[in-house]
Amino acid sequence: MNSARLVRAAVAAALAATLLTACSSDGDDDAVPREWIRKTYTETGADWRDPNSTPSEVAQAVHTERAAEDRTSGDSMEFLRYGDDLVTVSPHRSGSLIEIEDYRDGYRRHKRHLIHWPDPDSASFRGGGPGEGK
């Protein structure tokens, strides 16, 4: 009887781990390719840096790795939208700075460049996150 319970508990734990892994943001087709960015660029605290490439080149590389839902530019910056995340690539010294932030926060911060993108505070916005807007 106890061994049957242990088997059920082990199966439940394995299923839970599988579901959590499947739901992680880097596994989603529309999520920011965070792991690739971590491996490709130099970490600078919460952001990443490419010392040699322009924002346009970096944004194109990120977009090539995983296609963004939307992309735009303004003031020498590039913006890529992935569900409920925003990637901003801006000039930094001789290269580029890559920032990943929540879409709401990024939209508020860069709203003047994102005029054709959905307002995350509107009733019709569906950010793509778990349970969001569904």
C-alpha cells in the first residue's frame, strides 16, 4: 500500500516538473530567447551588452534567433515585442545595450516610439502570459 502511494507521488512529481518546464518562458515559441541572449552577449547586471554591433544588428540577430511579434525603432533604439515582454536595444558606448522588461513597463517608458503597438492598459490587450486577458 505504501509503495503504491510512493509510486503515485513520484509520478505526480514527475508530471508537475514536466508541466513547469513546458510552461517556462524560454520554451515558448513567442517568448524572448533569454537563454540565447545570456549565452551570446555579455551580462552587465540585469542587462546585456554587445561591444561591437549596432542596435539594428543586435535586434536583427535576436529576431533571427526567435521572431518577435512586432518590431519598431526610434531615437537609434530598436524595440522587439514578445508576448508580455519587451526587448529594447539601444546604443551604448561603441556597441549596444540589450534590456528585457515587462511589456507594460517598457511600453510606458517608450510609448512615444510604440504608437502602433497595443496599449497594455486597454481592455483589448492580450499579453500572452498565463491567464492574462483570456
